[in-house]
Amino acid sequence: MRQIFNVIVAALLAILLGACSRPVLPVPAPNDPLIGHWYGEDFQPVFQGSAKWLMHRTQDGKFTIQFTTSEGGKVLPIQTEEGQWTHKNGRYTTRTLKVNGNPMSTTDPQYLDEYEVQAISSTEMTYRHLKMNITFQSLKVGSEFQVP
């Protein structure tokens, strides 16, 4: 009997630890205006230069973003990030879970980004990264859009 109890406790701990290792952001509202494909061009501090990005946010709270950057006129390999997003009360949050297919730490604050949505319409959005105090703009595009 004691052995069965130990197995049950071990299983419950494994489930709880697994759930804690990947915090989940709340799923956005089904009609959230951020759902869809968004394109932008601007300075990206992570790349220390100009970048173009194409973000796809889905209704289930997942996102994929592709960054295209160049250095000295040479286009660098595309960086793809995947993760979770949410948007509520003017606050837009992303948690990057993978970069170029490689899992990232869910506890590393570098992969959690919070923004203040300053303006949003059916065609464009303006949002400010809270920690870096940098404002970005994105245009809503169709699913067939390709980064120029």
C-alpha cells in the first residue's frame, strides 16, 4: 500500500512540476483585434539594427514571428520565434518559447515582453515596449503577405 502511495505522489509531483515549467498566458478574447498577420519595420534592440518582421497571432494565444535583418547591406538568416501572447486592458504580452526551433527557458525574463498598446485599428497598431521604452508600429496584412 505504501508503495502505491509513493507512486501516486511521484506522478502528481511530475505533473505539477511539468505544469510549472511552462507558464501559460491567458488566452486572448476570440475577437481580439491583434489576431492575424502583422508586418513592421523598425529598429530592433536585440539585433542592434533595423529589422523587418512578420507576426502571426492566432486565436488560441499562440504566435510565430519572423525577423529579417541586414548588416552592411547583407541580409542575415531569418530568425523565427514561437510562443504565447495575450492582450487585455491595453497590455499586450508575449512569451517566447522557441527561437529557430530551439526551446527557450520559460523562467528567463529575457523571453517575456510586455507592451502598452497605444493605438489599434483594423489596419495598424502602435505599441510601446515597457522595459525598453521603444515604440513600434505594425500594419495588418493578409495571410499571403511576404516580407519585402
